[in-house]
Amino acid sequence: MNPIYTPIIIISVLVVVTLVVILIDRFLGGGGERKITINKDNVVTISGTETALNALTNNKIFLPSSCGGKATCGTCKFRLVDWHEPPKPTELPFLSKAEIEEGVRLSCQVKVESDISIEVPPSVLNVKPFFGKVIEVEQLTHDIRRVRFEMKEDFPFKPGQYLQIEVPGIETSRAYSIASDSKDLRHPEVIIRLVPGGVATKFIHKALMIGDTIKITGAFGDFFLQEESKRPVIMIAGGSGMAPIRSIIYKLMDQNMPRKATYFFGARTKKDLYYTDYFLDIAKMYPNFKYIPALSTPLPEDEWELDEGLITDVVRRHTEDLSGHEAYLCGSPGMIDACIKVLKEKGMPEEHIHFDKF
């Protein structure tokens, strides 16, 4: 064979192979258009293969995803209507047995390789991105800070829900509970604890300044005050878990505190407490409201004269029959699990226990 033809033959073979790969890819579903049918009547069309999370986001349907699609937060759940492949190992820690049986998946782990039908909470279809200007920053404790934003348009939310803040310069968002009054739609607030090694909280505590404009998405979440209920309320929180409880208490005050409400707040030492006087003043204003702060390990210099011990022990001491109550809990998974156990021991039905773990 003439050496001059060798490169031409090689190039020709490569072109043919490439075309064959493309054709196979298309035949097997790797290219072309695909449709995602959302809640039966909303259809979006995509081209190419991408995750369901990205496909929906690109079509302005925003599922919560505080980890940016890395399968570490477990918030971007949806239900696949028809049977598909089982969840990946990365999804299993975030899915209950019932959810797996119902076809619930993490959208960041599902590649759209064919037409699919999904179900999402109807409220998600109204979620959109906003831009908030930072107008207040307040240091509440040594590691907790409050940030207040100003919006150019209304940011509707229910007391207890959360929003996502996008960290400028990096492709990551983080979820934070909304701490403000839900009747003020232009000034959402968040209460954020500095997490060692946390990229987002480090930015918020060390770099965020008044005047900055931040991309915010929301509101998200099915943890919120059941406003139609008339049951007495038990609220339990620790650390920055105060944020959604503060919003819930605002709403109860707006309603003139029509039902009895008790708020338990746990901290390690006095330096970890904040808004103590504020909530004690609310208790003076509303006979139906009681605030019980407690320190688990008070220091001698704290000169603490109120409740001591783990918050679960404090709740156990201050409550009796809770069968007719409902509860709102926010904090670490360990704290919430322990509190749920105590509430159930006191007779509270599990379906009346609402919580947000972080």
C-alpha cells in the first residue's frame, strides 16, 4: 500500500466509527428530543442527555437542591410515575422504604434518557429565582448571624419554609430557614450558624456585606405552621433552628396567639443563647405563650437560674398529656429524634409532629 494513502484511510475509518457511535447513541436514546411530563399536564422538551434536576432547572422548574446536584443533601426528590431503574446507592440514605416503593428518586441522580413522567409538589411549580439586596447583618452570638434582604418584588412563603442562597463565584447553593414575618413579603431574613469548613456559611459570616446582591430561590419545604389547626403548640429548637420557629411565632402573634404555644430552646452555655429577652417579653404580652430556654452545660460565670439539662429532659419535666397537641421541631437529626421519642411518650400522635432536620 502506498504510504501516502495511509493517513487518509485512518481518517476515513475514524469518521465512519464516529458516525456509527452517534447513530448507536441516538438509537439507544443518547440524543434527540425527550419529554418530561410534570404532574400530568406540564410538559418540557429537552435535547441531549442530562440529569432531571438540570433539565428542570433549565426549564425554570426549581426543585430544592442545596448541594448543587451532588447527592449529599437529599432534597431534590420527585416521583417517577412509571417504573424505572431502582435508586442508586448514593440515593438510599435519603429515601425511606415507602418512598422507594412509590418510585421516589433524587432528581440529580436520574438521567433523562427517554420520555418520563414525574410528580412534584404543586408548590414547586411556582418557585422562581429572586435577587435580594443585603440591608442588615446582625451578629446574634459568637457563631450565629442574622441577615435581612430587600426584594424588588414579593417573596411569598409560609412560616417554617426555607430558601436557597447561591454563593457567588462557585456553583453551589445552600438552604436556610426563613426567620421573618410571612406578612412582610419584601424583607425575608435568615439566621445562619457558622459551620467549620462550610463554604457557604464562611462566605456569609466572613465576606457578605451590606449592599451585596444575592441570588435567592424559593420558597421551599413542607415544614410550616398548620394555620387551620386549633391544637395547642409545642415548639422545640436549638442553635440556628430558631429561624423557622421565629417565623411561626410571628404568625401566631399576627393571629393574636389564639391557641396555647410553648417554645423550648436548648443551648450549651449562655453565650449560645439569643433573643432571650425578646421571647420573654412576648410571653408577658400573650398569656397563651410560654418561652422556656434551657442550658445543657451552664458555666459558673453564666449565673444561670432557669432550666438546666438536655432539652428532652426539660420538655419531659414541663409537659404532661400531649395527645391533643401538635409540635414543630427544628435542629440536628439527633436532637429531633430524641424529642420525637419524648413527645410520643407523652401521647402526641406522630402525624402531629412536624420537623425540619439539618
